Amino acid sequence: MAGFGGSVAAMQQSLKLNKALLNKHVPYATLKKYWEQEAKMRYELSFKELSEDQLKIVKAEIKQKLQADRNARKRLLLGFCVLGAILLFWVGMKVFEAPLRDLKFEEMQEWRQKEIEDNLRYKFYVEDGYQRLKLGEWYNASFQFEKAISAKPGAIEGYVGKIRMWQKQCEVEGESCDKTARYLMELKGSLGKEKWLAIKAAINSPQSSPN
């Protein structure tokens, strides 16, 4: 761009020429000279063309700004995608949460109902086994105690009833007298020492004997 001093001088000269033209009749030659000076002044006030180095700098700045804009748009798009995924996940959890909760509740109810039924069956097998034992029905008593053991392998009443049945049969008929000792040894290996001791204590306790 032309220097500031040169611009002011050109404007002052233009004002002088305009004033001179207003105060007197101006011939064509003078007007031509005036127009040439006006055109020269406009040319001096116009922007100069950029050099190659300046053009490279401008292009680099424009390219950098465009790249920054593209990166900003990519980050914004990525943010929207992540937010959308989180929203979809949250909606999906809300949609399936209630059925899953109901399913878990139903499963718990079924498990609880099965546990109640197993306990009732176990109690029946043990009590019926002792009734068969009192009647001297050794086979039927043993069968009921076995069913009790199958229903609740972790409980000891079925094992105790079976041993009591052999003890009673040995006492009454003199049979199965050796089965008790062998069965206790088997239980010690399969159930563990803690339950084995509980079974031994139960069969030696008068409270566990059938009436």
C-alpha cells in the first residue's frame, strides 16, 4: 500500500485541482492533465500485488485455518456420536431393566418354592422311614431314608435314620449288624469329618432313637 504521507499529498493536490477547476474556465488540456493525475492517485492508493513468499504465507494460514475447522467439526461429530451411544445404552437399560428384574424375582420365587417343597418332601421321607422302622419294614424304611438323602444330601437325618434302621434290625433279627460300621467309614470319606462326627453324635443320642 502506498505510504501515508504520499496519500495525503495526493489528496491535497486533488483538492487544489478541484478548487482551481471551480474558480475558472478550464481548457481541455487542463482537464486531461487532471484526469491523468486522478488516475495516478487511484493507482497509488490501490493494493499492491503479493509477492511469492507472502502468497505462500497466506496460503499456509488459510490451509491451517481450514484444517482447524475440519478438526473442530470432527471432534463435535465424535462428541455427538459418543453422547448418542450413551443415550441409547441408557434407554436400552431402562427398557430391559424391568423385565430382567421381574425375571430375577420370578426365579427367586421358583427357587424358594422348590426349596419349600424339597424340605416338605425331606421331612415326609424321614418321618415315614421311622414309621416303617417301627413296623419292622426294614426294606421300606431303608428306601424312605435313601430318598431323604437324595432330596437333601447335606442334611444328616437321612443317614442317621438308615443307621438306626440297621441297628434295630440287628437287635430284633440279628441281621445287618456289620453294616453300621462300614457305612460310617464310607460317610467319613464322602461327607467330611464335621458331618461324620455330627452323625455319630446323633446315633448315640437317645433323642434320635425312634419311639
